[in-house]
Amino acid sequence: MMQQLILVVLWVVVYGYMITASIDFGTGFYLFYGQSIKHLDYLYAPLQKWLSPVSELMNIGFVLIFTAIIGLSPEMILNFQTPLVFCGVLAIFLTVLKGTFFALTELLPKENRMRSVFLAGNGITGILIPAVLSIALVISEGGFSDVGARGLLPFIIRLLSNFYFWSVMIVAIISIFYISAMHLVLFASKIGDHELTVHFRNKVLFLSMPMVFASGLVFLGLEMQNPEHFLRTLDYSWMFMFSLISLLSAVTLVFLKKYQWIFTLVMLQYFFALFGYTVSHFPYLIYPDILMDHQLSAWAQSPWFFFIALIIAIAALIGMIALREKRVLRELAIPKYK
């Protein structure tokens, strides 16, 4: 039972980090874009309240958990030392760098010219961190065990020439902008900022089609990289269909200017997509070299894993985001929370 509990907790941590980090990273980039590029300080000012030093601690904590997971499997370290260490070290470096940029941005006055540089660094590095962590997904599909043993440069060359790698990078970056824009539409509507709501509503509608296209591109890349896994995803096609329905429903509600349930639908969209990818990937941790325990894999593909993960993940995320929103709304002196 302990193994099953650990699996659920690890999966929920990954899913939760994907959603919450996307909100923070996207908000950081939009703040840089709005204040330094568009020079709309008055419009983007509420976004500054959303960013928090707690997020930087969360980022560091997740990367350490990610590194610890890799360390739990001696086979991974033995056979994939070069690619996994490269991925982990680069993620840690970018996370620390982003935290430094964020701290300097908060400390310096707005009049200081260097603040714009640090604001840009915070926004740009935030986009790169999920992209770097996504390299682990590419490695897990196989095709890197031989090149990793030959050194770092051959691995980087193989990675950069891999179509699946680029498809994963595209969907990771678009997801950051899409998830954060969806949340900021809801956030702006809650604080009663009509102009900011319209601004991010337009961004969501603009990003919706690239989001669908990028998702399809990932499946094409997966078919090219790992046909066996691609065929297994067809067995769970209903999960990806629910993910697409959630996406279209959320975008439709944004178009109709009914924002109350849009982010719940976004959470369901990514829950179904990530869960479908995870269970179709089992029992392999890295194709075709490393497998997980047979009994644990069988349990992970049962309805119990689905329902337990769904309840814990959605409840935890709604609670975390609600508490943070309440703090921000109080700081902005919204009457409801006075």
C-alpha cells in the first residue's frame, strides 16, 4: 500500500506543479511584457501582487523532488546519467537564477533601470524551466540510451535534431501562456478590472487554436519517436477526448464572458491529458530499458488510481489557488474581503 500511496503523491505533485508553476511563470512573463515592452504599468500592476517569494521556494522544492526521484532508481543513473544529470543541473541552475532575478526585482525601486533587466530575466527564465524539465519526458520515450553514454555533446545534438523534443517544447511553452492567461482572466474578473479582463480574454482566444495545434503536434511526434507508446495512447483515447472537450468548453465560456468555471475546466483538461499520458506509458519508466514493478503498474492502470488522484489533485489545487487569491484580493483592498 505504501508504494501506491507514494505513486499517487508523486503524480499529484507533478500535476500540481505543472498548473501552479504555469500560472507563476506565465504571470512573470506577462508582467515583463506588459511593463517593459508595452509600457502599460497601470494595466499590469495587479499582476505584481500575485507573484510571491513562496513560489520560488516551491520551484526549488520541486526540482529537488525531481532529482530525488531520479536518484531512487540506480538503473536510471547507470544507463542515463548524462541526459538526466544535464536536465537536472540545468533546471536547478535556471530555478536559482529565476529566484535571484525575482528577489532583485522586488528589492529595487521602479525608477532603477536595472529593475527592467531583472524583470525580463525573471520572465524569460520562468518560460525555460518547464521546457528543460520536459526533456525528461523526451528521454523516457527511448532512443537516448546509446548516445548518453558517449558524452554530453552527442546527447545535445541528438536532442536538438529530435522532432518529438521540439513538439514537447512547443506545447510546454504554449501551455504556460494558456494556463496563466486563463487564470488571469478569472483573476481580473474577480478584482473587477474590466480592462485587464478584456485584455487577457483576447489572449486566451488567441492562444486557443495554437494550443489545439500544439497538442496534435505532440501526438505526431510521439508516433515518430515511440510507435508502441502511441498505439497504447489510443487505448486511453477517451481521456484525451475529455481533455479536448474541457479545453473547448473553457474557451467557449471565455468567449461568452462567463468566467466562473473556466479554470476548473483548465485543470480538468490537463488532468485528463497528463493522466492519459502517464497510464499509457506504464509499465515503462524509460522505453524499453527500465520498467516499474508489475503489481504497481497494474494498480496504476486501475480506476482506483484515477479517482484517488483526481480527488486529491483537484481539491489541493483549488484550495491552494483560493487561499492565494484571497491574500491578493485583500492586498488589493477588494471590498468582499475587507
